[in-house]
Amino acid sequence: MTGTVNAVAQQKDSLDAQIGQMIMIGVGDRTAISETDPLLEDIRSGKVGGVVLFEKNIAKTNSRDSMIRMVQTLKEASPVKLLVSIDEEGGKVHRLKEKYGFPAMPSADYLGHLDQKDSTLWYNRRLIATLKDLGINLNYAPDVDLATNPDNAPIVKNGRSFGSDPELVARQARYCIEAHHESGLLTSLKHFPGHGSSKGDTHYGIVDVTETWSVSELLPYERLLREGDIDIVMVGHMVNRRWDTTMLPATLSAATITMLRTLMGYKGVVCSDDMQMQAISEHYGLENAIQLCVNAGLDIIMFANTLPDRSKYVTAAQVHAIIKKAVLNGTIPRARIAEASRRIKALKEKY
């Protein structure tokens, strides 16, 4: 019996398994999963550490029950705990809409203007009850970007920021995190080191914030990290020549992630924003981008597979093969994979 347990433990700690834990993959257009689905095989073989869901994955009828069945099928296929994640900030970033039978969730902007602890907790608790019911265990929220540029399209104009005051943003984010943790759900701060001052959108190309970014955008992170109990920090794709003179986007920048680790003292999991956003995909190439982001210090790499052109979808097996090849030829240090694996394992054991 002891030999069997040790063999299972070694298999879960193998290079293949450690690489697999780093991969967060979108499920494409699926609203259900068959037993012969290639994604399910990738999960069974340990090439997937988590999946990310979007509105397109909600069936038009029997929405709740269909989602529960799909999530359960995905979880049962995984040899280790599977992260099942979603973007549920509220407002315009609200996948589980009322038309599918789910409760409404107001925007961060609305909650920031109210700035009432009871209101923020109440709305988040109602949302989290839905997430937990569906089997989702990770929410990419709260957004702690500051609303410093009123013309900022991706964050400010979409009501995704609690406000321009760092103390207000940190306070509201803490209530959001508190509500999630009450029910054992993981959260993610985003988009480090700050996207609220940008003049462009990384979904559509390179965004340089060198002239617009200010150090105040780090303050919500500083406040929340000082209080502790942060699960994940998501890094954005913005370029800032003051962080990295090579002009690499933050996701690919060792200098930027080192700032988070050393200057701010963060020891937990760092994940990427979607690597298929055009700020990355149109300029760096799949293999190069993966090598750069892993060597920069990312622990979880996301490929959301939300592109309109399905031929551009990326499978977990593809990402896994690229990382393993880079490790075997020395491009990515083996220690970097082990480090990421340790952090992810600790995260998954948290709740």
C-alpha cells in the first residue's frame, strides 16, 4: 500500500504534472463535455491545471444544470484539484447574466460610489453563492485598477474600477475578497502593475503606459498585500519603459514581476492575463511568448480561447509540449517549473 501511495505522489510531482499545473485553458464554445472530448483527455493526462469559463459556455436552456454537469465532468477527469475559473466582476464583466436565470451583479464603479461595506458584501455573497453552486472555485476579481484616466476604455469607461482613490479601491477590494473567502473561493487581483491610466486596450494591440502610469497605481496592491491573504495576482500586458527598458509587456517582463516579488514582497501565485490578446499574440509568437512569460516568473499561463477564429485556438497539449521542450533544452530552468508548481500546490490546498 505504501509503495502505491509513493508511486502516485511521484507521478503527481513529475515534470509533466508540474508543467500541466501551470496551464489555464479556455473551453472554447463548449456548453457540454463528452467522454471522448480532447480537452477531457488533456485533463486526464495531467496537462491542465485549470479551466476558464465565459458566457459562451452557458447553455441557452437549462443553463444552471448544464453548467453544473459540465463543471463536474471536468473536475472528475482531473487527477488533482482542478481550478475552475471565471471573470465575474459585475457590471459589464458579468458572464452569468439574468437572462440565464442568474442574479444581477452591479459594477465595481457602482459599489465604489456607494462605498458601503454591507452593500459590497451582500452583492458579492449573492454572486458567490451562484459560483459555488456551479462548482466554480476561482474568480478573477477584484479589479484594483485605479480610475486615473477618465477616457480609459477597457477599465474606466466599462465601470470596472472602484474609483480613483487607492484607499477606496483597496477597501472595496478587501470586502470582495472577504466575501469570497467566507465560502472558500479563490480570488485574483488585477491587472498588475495598473491598467487604469492607459490610453489603449491590450485586447487589440500593444499599449504603452510609460507617460501615463503613476506609482499610485501600486498602492492598492501594497495595502492588500500588507494585510495578507492574497490568492493570485494577475499581470497585465501593458508596456512601461520605466519598469522594463527592453519594452516587454509586463506579462513577459522579468523586471516587472521581480518588482512584484521583491519591492512588494509578494510570495504567492502570479498568473497571466489571456495570452491570446493581440498585445501578445500579434507580436511575440506562441513559443517565444510562452518561454518569455515562464522565465519572467509567471506561475499560471492563460489561453482563454475566446477568439472568433477557432483555427487560432490553442490546446493545453500544445502549450505543455512547448514548455517541456524548453525545459529539456535548457531554455527554461527546471527550477522555475518546480517553483511554480510549489506555489500552485499551496494555492490549491488553501480551501
